[in-house]
Amino acid sequence: MHRYFIEEKNNENFIFSPENIHHIKNVVKLKPKEQIVLIYKNTEFLVEILEISNDEILTKTISSKKVDFSKKCNVTLILGLIREQKWDFVLQKATELGATRIIPIEFKRNVVKIDEKKITAKIARWKKICEDASEQSHQIRIPEITPIIKNLNALNEMITCKTKLVAYENEKNNNFKQFLVPELKEVALVIGPEGGLEANEIKWFEENGYEVVSLGKNIFRAETAPLLFLSSIIYEYDL
């Protein structure tokens, strides 16, 4: 059954975004009397479609239930920007695997530099990728996508959890698995860009309370490493 996130509601009428109207009307070609699931704030609604037009969709609520948005372990990914196709892939798959928040960051070895004039449009596009992936994978919330960080010091106000990790290919002994303890409720993980992290960036993270960790014996690509970590979180806490 198709699922859609709704941001606005007018009395009993749900306000569908133009993108969702297009998807329902022209992509999946749903018809009146068919049912869909809507997620609005902390409630999931099963609704029947009554009418579809070019600018609105009218529905009738069949049932509703409160949704528990809490996770056993919330994950913030701090990701160095990578090439667009790979970045889009990471956003989609990280959403499917349950990331709570994604912080894009420019490191010194970033191959990708985003034009300041395009940042707003880029972030809007990234949020749409995450929304679509959340609907497809039946997530109960959409990951937060923050503005792009260009100064490491900005992370000090954004990251408040106790367990803060930075993946580094030169670390051989400190495996990330030892930090996935039963009582872990929140974790932040830094993954560098395609060019990796510089020594002075690693030093900054160490001086600011991050544990430098290995993700295992192999060297993983920038688009693979966060998915390995999220899969491990699912294995430890959600299966």
C-alpha cells in the first residue's frame, strides 16, 4: 500500500504536496475508492481516496493510530560530500536503513564543491530523495538533512551525544563494534569524502571527543561505509 508524508491538514482535509498529487495521479495512477496510508505528525492514517484532481486529493479517514517515532538507537551521519550520483545513492539507502539525521560537510579533500547559489535547491532535492525513500521503505519519519557544514567547529553545537566516532582507514585496532553496547541510545559517525580525511582533521575530532575507529579489515568506499555502519546498528538493535 502506498504511503505519503503530509505536512499540512485543514480540518479533516489533508493537504497533499504537488509532487505527491503527481505521483498518485500520474505515476501509480490510483483511483477513487483505493486506499493509501498518510503519516501526519505522530499519527498514521488509513484513508480512502474520494476524488483526485490536478491540485488536490480528497480522502476519507478509515482508521488512525499513534506512531512511536522513537528508535532504539538514533544515528547521525556526518558525511563528506561526494559525487552527486553516489551521494544520492547514500541518501536513499541511509534513509531505508534508518538514519535519523544526515549532516553534509565539506572537508579539505572534498572532490565536490557546491556552488553557493545552488545550495538551497540542492538541499531541497536531497530532502525529497529522503522523503521518497522513507515512503518506499515504510519508515515512520524522514531523516533530517541539515545545511552544509564548512567549519568543523559548527559540529560542537550540533552533536550532543556521548558516543562520537570517526571512521579512518589508517586505524587498525579500535574497531567500531566495541562501541555498540546494549545501552547505546544515540551515536554519531563521521565518514570522509572520496579523498579521505587529512591528519589535522582527524586531530580536531580527537581533541573534540571523537573516537577514531576502524570499520573492519577492508577499505570501504565513501558511499559504502555509512551503509555498513547502519546495517550493523540494525543487526545489534532492531532485529
